[in-house]
Amino acid sequence: MKRFCVAYIVSLLFCLPAVGQSLMNASEEIDNLQVTRADGRVKIAMDIDLSKFDVGSTEIYILTPSLENGGDSLELPSVEILGRRADLYLIRNDKGPVTPQPLYFSREATRKERKAGEKQSLAYVTDVAFEDWMRGATVRVKEGSCGCNPEVVQNADKPVGSLLPELYEPQYVISYAEPDPEPIKMRDESFTAYINFWVDKYDIREKYKNNATELAGVLNSIEKVADDEDLTITAITIEGWASPEATQYHNQVLSQNRANSLANWISKKTGIDRDKIEAIGCGEDWAGLRARVDATPGLLDRDKVYAIIDDASLTQDQKDLKLSRMQPPTIYKRLMDEMYPRLRRNDYRIEYKVRNFNLEEARVLVDSDPRKLSVSEMYKVAGSYERDSKEYRHVMDVAAETYPSVVAAAVNKAVMQIEAEQWDAALATLAKSDTSDARIITTQGNAYWGKGDTAKARECWSKAADAGNADAAHNLAEIDKYLATY
């Protein structure tokens, strides 16, 4: 017995995990391999069938799992399988583990005596900090067997299974948008005229105060459209507004009559059929008053003025009465003198249609008068140049600048910005258009992906895919494949 102990102690000094050729099928000893990743750590779990190992009575069989990927590797804690006499010796002599850092420190867990003929299974579980090189790594098991002499009698180095898949490289699609056809090109121009009327009167006096200048501006804006052979006026809409003093009813009627007066005057001066000119009395302009207060930060007790303007429980007449009673009286005087006059006005909109243009005409108009062109006409011009040419990009830029709210124009400029890695610029371009449109949302997803905001990209593509956008559905599937390997 004493000879055995001496010989066995010598063998322990040389008993280390051995590296060699793959000699055995891993599935014979390793079952239920599971590799999971969470909270920055990788968990490796497997069941080791101890019954599969032919361990001599005086032998220690050592299993050392590791993670390996190319030149990178990480050795995991070892497992020791003891023969009966080896286990008995270590117990009696209170010997520690053979390997420096075994998985379990209690002998009962790691050095279970292998009883011949009995199926024994050891649950191996460990975890390590995740590192990016571990993607695509393989779990390998190094095996070594030691007996009463210092020689390794069997060794193996065999793969058990892949740890984590390689990071998936998504193939996203990003598409230009086709503009909606515009067979009849309708445009409009909006202006404001501050025409002075006598108190409670609505007849237009051309020489009263600055009326000559204001009325000349009205005629000039209309004649500019009427004299353009490419344009045809289809309608003019006039909205008359009043300031809050006097009653709401009185101001409603007064604003309607003054709008009618301007409509009649325009028809007489220009020869435009009066039926093409619509006059609308809008009454008191409280929204305009609030905007004027916004622009007057030095107004005394401005918060109290806001409170009165915004009080939905008050009628318009009650609001004006409360404003007029504010103290000191200089508050209301400032409203009357500085703000109310700018509320008395006529807003007018000239609506007209534009004729269609051939390619050569459109090329000139892109720079001289782009609003005469439809987005489709601009794209025909762009299409006459090479896709990557500066001329092509210029036309697409003009289209987006001229019609920022048109979905196709916004999408296509944003696509060019994304291709130039101008992510924030692309998002700013898209924000000017219809952000509920699936094409806009899909392109936003591409911009967010470029910025590195994976969560926002997926959110956009998911929303657009639900709306039926095919590009978004494809990109959503791609990002999910990526996230599954991330």
C-alpha cells in the first residue's frame, strides 16, 4: 500500500490536461450542450456521462473544456474523474484538486468515483465574460488520463459544438420613391393686404392713408400670375379679419363686408370674373393676437393676457372686456395701439394651374422657376443625367427644396444623404414631409441604422412593415437575423 501511495503521488505531479488528436465522438460523453448569452456573460452548460470513460482504479481522468476561435482561446475550469483507489487515496490523505482551478471545489462534485457498471452523469455549468472574438467559437474538450506512472495513456482534443453564431451581416434595401403623377399642376400664392377703412365702414378708399401702396401690391401679385403665359388663374380666395374691440357679431359682419369690398375691387380692376373670387369673413383674429403677444416679451403682465386669450370658458366678447379692464390701463392701450391694427387685414390666395413642359423647357425651369415644374417633370430632367453625376444630384436637391412636403422628393434626397452617410441631415429632410407615410418611415429606419440606433431602426421598419411596405418588411427580417447573433 505504501508503494502505491508513493507511485501515485509521483503520478499526480505530472497529471495535467493533455492536448492531442480527436480520438472520440463527442456525442458519446457530452449531452445537452447549451450556450447562452445574457448580461454580458456567456453560460456554458453540458451533461458529462462519466460511464463512457474507461478510468483505471488508480487513474485520474481530466476533462478541460475551452472556447476556441482561430488564434483566440479561453480555457474553462476542468473536471476530474477518479478511479476507485485514486479517490480513496485522496480522501484519506486530504489532498486537494489535481488541476489548479477545477469547476467545483468540493470533491463530491468533481471527483466522483466512477463505479463500474453504473451510469453516472455530471452537470457541468460555468460562465465567462463575453468577448467579441467568441462569435463563431467552438466548445472543445481536452482529455487526459494519468495512472501510476507519469505518462499520459490517452488524450484527445475534440470539438463539441459552436458557441455563438458569427455576427450576421444584414443586407438592407433602400429605395428611391416614384413621385405621384400630377396631370394638372395646381399652385397657389398667398399674400396679406393691410387696407385701411374708416371706422365701421367697408368701402375702399384708394387714397386713404397707405391704401394706394397696399392696393398696388394686390394688383401686382395678381397681374404677375395673370401675365405669365404658362399660368392660368383658377380662383382667388380672400379672408377678412377684424380686431377684438366691438362685439363678436359686429366684427364678423364687418370682416365679411370688407372681404367682399376687396373682391369687388379686384374684379373691377383686373377683369377677373367675380364668381372666381371667394370672400370669407373670419371675424376676430384671436390666434393672431396671441402670436402678437408672443412677439412682445416686454408686455406687462403678459401671462395674465395669455390666460384671458386661452380661457375657453369665455366668449370672445368677455375676453375683450377682461382685457380692457386690466390694470394698469397701459396694458390694453398697448394692445390697441400696437397689436390690434395688424389684426385688421385681408389675407388672399391666388390659385392657378401650370401648363406641362417638355424636357428641354424643364431643364431651364429647374433653376429659373422650379415651382412651375411637377416633381415628375423634375425627375425626368434628373433621369436625363447619369445617376451619380452632380447634375442629377442638383435636380434632386432642387425638387426636395421646392417641394419639401412631397414624399418622393423627401425620400429621394434622404436616400442620397444616407448614401453619403449624412444620417442626421437625412432625418431632417424626412421630417419635413408626411411622417405617417410608410416610405418616409422606412427611410427613417435606414438613417437610424446608419447612425447606429438599432432600436429606432427596428421600430421604424416594424411600423412601416405593418403598413405594407415591402422594403421595410425585408429590412425588419434582416435586422432580426442580425439581432439574433448580436
